[in-house]
Amino acid sequence: MGYYEKLLDLKKIRDLMLDDKSKILFDAKIDYMITRNREQFYNIIDALEKNWYCQELNEILARVDIKGIIIFGCGHDGKRTKKVLELCNYQPTYFCDSDISKVGSKVEGINVISAEELTEKYNDYLIVLGSEKYAEEMFHFLMEKRFPIEKILYSKYGMVLARRGKQYFDMFLPEDGEVFIDGGGYNGNTVSDFVEWSREEYKKVYVFEPIFDMSQVIKGRIEREKITGVELYNNALWNKKEDLLFVEAEAGSHIAEVGNSVVKGVTLDEIIKDEKVTYIKLDVEGSELKALEGAKNTIKKNKPRLAICIYHKPEDILELPLYILNLVPEYKFYIRHYCSCMWETVLYAVIPE
């Protein structure tokens, strides 16, 4: 396909966006696909989206009393951490840095203190580690100085992240007799959110989670929350039935040419058969296109609403909507973004009434 044809495809998809916010996010994703400039993307989402929160920070603040917040590290990551905290309506009190040349200066209007001063005078403050590269080193330094561990935010994501919205369930109202597909069940959050969104008035839920341990987490959650009408499959959604090599990680487990485990791939079409599906969600770590290919008959027949993650590969912003339109040309789109980093961009497809 030549450049002209690709430009026509780009315009075709953009013209099918149903609101201005979707068009802005579409343009931002296209720009990132070309430039790989994350900062430019961040600037757009910071200005566009509202009502951010940081779950990790909120959990700590619910347990401990603090006088203020100090960001450890005032480099690029530290500055981004400051922005994320401000998105969540928290204002850092100080930066801290091990680089003595920065101590005593101001970074973005905030005083920089030394690491030694931090541990000697500020153990009643919350310390947010503001460097993905040096977070472990910073944490060990604070532990050696016997800084209160309950007042250290060492994000499991590497960097502190903010989130917003009710991902997958803030664009559509529930229909009668929902049959929901949760592709990439992870820890069961989406199932619980679906049940709440549908007001517990649904027909059935199919959950697909390829990691066995996580499928057991989902199973336990379903039992604890007494969620009914769920079929749980310890499989990866794919475009044919076959064994797949899989890389397991705490977050971002994915299919790969070289993996540390084997999972069984299945197609949605072979599982669903004649069930009338109303809503499909896919967050399958880069395998969204393969999963859509394996659901083509279901989608063509039922024309369900779709919520498809488009952040795993830069080209997803074009390839996934084009494939969806190839199946059902009547679809139109929304795009929403739910995280302060590059993650959690969702393409919604619907046939407007």
C-alpha cells in the first residue's frame, strides 16, 4: 500500500470519530506513531482529560499522616512525577536529589533539598520515588537510613501513575440481556466493573485469561463476590486453535516467539458459537488483531459494541479500526485515554442508532 492510500485510510478513520475528543486523541496517537515523542502526547492528555487519581498514593494517605510530599529525584522523571501529582490535586513540598550541584536550587519553582537532609529532618513527610532508573537505589538508601517504610511510595509501575474514568464502561449504557466478552481478564477487575455497570442485569459473561495463576485469582474473586453467569477460560484469544509461547510478567504478559510458558490459543467464534454477544472488550497485550480475527464471525453476525485497547503497538491506531471496518463498515468510533502514561488508550466501536 502506498502513502496516498494510507493517507486515505487515515482520513477515513478520523472522519468516523464521533466527537472532538476522539479526533484529538486520534491525532495525538498518529503523531506518536510517527515521532515517538511521548512528552508531546503527555501534554495533550494532561490538558484534555480531567478527574485524575493515583490509587497507590490514596492508599498510603488513608493509612498515614504526613506534613507534605517530597519527590526524590528532580530530573526528567521527577518533573513528570510532579505533573502527575498535580493532576491528582497534590502539590509537592520539596524535591530531593543526591546530586549536590542541584541542592539549594529550585526546579519548577520547588526547592531542592539533599538526600541527607531528607532523612535527618523530614521523616514526617511522604517520599515519592521520582526516577524509574534509580528507584531501587533510592529505596535502598532510605532503608539504610531507617526512613519509615510506610511513608515511601515506590510505585509497582516504576513511575507513579494517575488514572481516570471508568475504563470500558463510561461510553455506553447497558442493554437488556448483555452477553459480555472479557478478553484479558487479568485480576477480575473488569468483570466486577461490568456487573456494577449492568446493575447485575445481564445474561452471561465469558472471561479469557491465559495465565493460570491469574485465572485462579479471577475464579476466587467470582466466588467471593458471588458473581453468577460467568464462564472462565484459561486460554488466550487468538485467530486459530493452537499452542502459543507466552512471556509471563506481573504486568504486560504477552505472546512471543520465545516464551517461558505455553498457553492454549482459542478463537472466540469457536467458543461462542450461536450466543448473541452484545459487548466485547479486548486488552490482550498486543494480540488484539489476532483476537479480532478469531472473532470475525461473531462480530459480523452480532455487531456488538467493542472496546479494544490500541496502545500496545503504535500501528494499532490504524490497523485495528481498519480491520473492524472491514468486518462491519457501519461501525463508528470513540477514543478515550485512561492513564497518565502511554498505556490504556481504548478504541470504542458502535453502530449509532
